[in-house]
Amino acid sequence: MKVRLRFAKQGKVRFTSHRDVARVWERALRRAELPVAYTQGFTPRPRLHFGLALPTGAESLAEYLDVDLDLGDDAADGFDPATLPDRLTSCLPGGITVVAAAIVDTGVMSLQQAVTSCTWHLEVGGTTGSQLAAVAARALAADEIVITRERKSKQVTDDLRPYLLALSVVGESPDGALLEAEVGTQPRSVRPSELLAALDPVLTERRVTRIHQWMTLDGVRCEPLSPGGPVASSSAHAEVRAS
């Protein structure tokens, strides 16, 4: 049986790396006494399948994890994923909160393959809402947004414009403005810091939050796990707001 979890990562725990978060989850699943399936071989590992890595320092309301469980037929019939959010959150460090859980088909596409875009909220300093709106308008009107970055110790030039799906100013922040950006993830992800640098090098990144991840199933745009979503056979959901 495969269970998909949606969790939030907020507060000081945002400085925990993706690799360390994976270790946190392994410990939490043991504490919760869930029958996690393991790989074969000399060094068995729990069969956990994470979605797109969150940049260290960023927060999120929409992180995903698939967990393979080794349940007998009788136990599987009585298994209720709605109990998992509270059960797992109590075993996780402060700032990581499980907000939804559902049983999914074992044949579903992996999260890293299925997610095609993410929506971000970026608090941007050193600007005003009107100035940032002008920057966003120029970016959307541009034919290309070229940046140079290092990849495998080499300088590589990329055009980010095909990845930029939506961009708008959605509010003010204490020392700047709040930008909402939807950015494509295939064939590779674009980091919010890369996007801001490409828009205008003088913009200062304050706080970054991933608020949605998007996939398409049978022509329907949806999140990997949401109440009543196409992949969910059962779910529990609680709203989490950025604070």
C-alpha cells in the first residue's frame, strides 16, 4: 500500500536541508510505529519517495511524501489514512505539520515526474508594490530571460522565460512587496533566488514560501493531494496559514 502525505514546513525548521528532513521522516515513522516497507539488499532502506526538494531556508505549505507500507490484507482493509496527520505530527519536530493523507494507487507516477509547476510567494525587499509590478510586467512581456549559473563546475547560460508561467504582485510587506510566481519544473526546477536575480539583481529576497505544487491528471490541473483530488481515495485536510 502506498500512502501520500502532504505536510507544511515552517519556522526555524526551514533551515533544515532536504537530506536532513528525510532523516527526520525516517525517525518519525519509526516513532509512529507504522509498518514501513523496506528495500532489499545489504543495506535496507525505508521505501520513502519525496517530491521536489525545497531550497534550504524556504518555507512551504505544500510538501509531499509517498510512503510504502507493508500491511497484511486484514490490516489494509481497516487502515484509515485520516488518522495519520495527528499521529505523525506528534512525532515530528516543531514546524513540520502533516495536513493531509491519502491512499494512492501504487502505479501512480512519482512526485518528481508528476509535478509540472510550483506556485511561490516571495517577499521582496528594497522595492514597492508598483515598482515590483513594473518588473513583473516587463518579465512577462519579454521574449527571453537569460541568466548564467554554475552547473557541474561549469558556467551555463539558460533562458528562464519558458519556465515563467505566471507572475504578479499580490500584496505589500513591511519593507517591500509580495510577489506570486508560478514556475515550471520540467525538465528542471528554477529556484526562487534564480528567478529574482534574473528579474532584477537589486531585488532582495526576504521570505520564500512554496504554497502549491501542480500536476495534470486526465487533463485536469490539480495538486498531488487535496480533498477530493483525482489521486486520493481518502483524505484528511487542515488549512495551514503562513505566519
